[in-house]
Amino acid sequence: MARKRLVGVETARKLILKHVSEHGSGRWSDFEKLGIPEATLHRALKELISEGVLAREKRGVYVLRVSRCRTAVQVDYGPRLCELIGCANVDVLVQDLIENVGDGITYVSNAYKQFMDFANSEEFKSKLSGVSLEFLIRSSVYEVLADELVKFLVREFLGFLRDKGLYTLAMIELSKFARGIADLEKCEEASQGLPENAKWKFRFLVKTTKDMLSTFYGLNDTVVDTLEKLKEVLKRHGYTGVIKYKPTLSDENAVEAELDMEYVAEGAIMVMKYYYDIRGGLMQFIYRLSLKTREHGCGPLSIKEREELLNIISELSY
């Protein structure tokens, strides 16, 4: 008898949604034929229903909750994204999002909620309390200034990311990091030339950073897949990575400014780094290396990169 291939929950979710999208509905027996084990199928269906992606109708028929998806696009995403990227017609953008992103918008929405749980936690609020721009201007002690400046910047970037539209665009740009670090994790050549004790530390740091992206910002494979589809739609409607942004200030004369979303994505990394209290240049190093791996493929570190990594590992040891 042929051995059944292993199917994880993420793969099961994709198979279920593909079947329901193509056939309009699906039953338990239909999903079993896709090779999904019973326990995995139960968990995947439970997750999809709890997230509002699927609905279970009478006689055990599962269907997409299209109305919820359409509402989310029409109310929460389409108008704001159109405003930010300066699209020509919001109705055309909304229809494009419904047709080409569809129920996937729920994954982005859930990732946003996951991030907001961290952003609104009492622990995080207390870490950011007490800082002001006036304090920074008055401060003359370098160590205090440096710490408070970081705290101030984190709070400002949190302000950007609370805006669901800006959060979505930032995550689109940060998805390159998520893809790159997944490539880096599988790249055994990257640790060539490192001392043996540094190799496992390097692999551990890469995996830990990947896990943090998934835990803090919800950037798992399914969310990243959706964000990549979303980016292609937005590009058709004028998105270039740079947007026109008008700060919400009491000053009526505030003007629009150009905002590079890669800059906001780097700020999002700073927020995550601050939350997890990661010192030094580790996160920036992994970020640069991930983007390089994504763009140029798997390969060993350069001599300069190895030296930088060893210095980081040495600093982390203290």
C-alpha cells in the first residue's frame, strides 16, 4: 500500500481553500481525498472557521464567507489603500482586490490583530512611557539621549503601524525579509568558513528571527503569499513603494510628504527589536543578509560578513 504523504496544517489550509474556491463548496470527504490526515483536517477547518474564512452550512457543507471578505475589502482596506497609493478609482481597486486577493484579506487582518495584541499590551506601553520630543531636545546626557531617542522612534513607528493601511504596506515590504530569512535558514553554505561553535549559534539566530517575524507580525507563509498577491494588485493601481502621506496633526497647514515604505518596514523591525530587547546590530545584520540571499541566492558569507557576525556573537556572549 502506498505511503500517504505528510500534510501539515498550513498545506491543508491551502488545499482546502483551493478546493472550495474552485468548486464553490466542499465536504469532509472531499478534503480527505486531498490526502489530508483526519487530525490535521480537523485543526485546519477549525482554524479557517474561527478566522471567518470558511462557514459550515447544513449537511456538513463548507463554503467561503465571501460577504465578510467583500466587506473587509470595501470598508477596511480598499478606500485607505487607494488614498495612500493615490489610485485613480477606488471601486476598480476594490473589485481587483476581491477578485485577486479575496478571502486572503482575512489573513492580513488577523496578522494585524496579532500585532496589535503586542502593541496594546501593558508591558509594551510601560516600556514606552515617559518619553517626549521636548525631553529629547532638553537632554544633554548622551546615554540617556540615545535610549530615549530609540524609545521615541519606536513609539512614532507604532503610530504608523496602528494605521491598518500603513501596516499593510509596511508588511508588504517586510515580506521580502520573511522570504529572505526562509531562504537563509535553508542555506547551509552561509555558515561555511565559520568556527564550529559559531555555526550553530548563527543558525539559531536565523531561526529565532524567523520565528519572531511570524509571532510578532504574523508573517507566516500564508500571510506572505497573500501580501505578495496584494502587492501585485496595488502595483497595477500605481503603487511604487513610495506613498503620499499627510500626518494627522492639529496643524491645519500640515502638508503631504513622500514616505518610502521600505523606511517604515525598517522602522517595523526596530519596533520588534525593541519589544524583544535585542541589543546591538544583530537584527540589522540578519535583515541585510536575508535580502541579499533572497536577491542573489544561497552562498557563503563574505569575509567582512563573517567578521561582523563573529563580533555580534561575541557581544551577545557578554
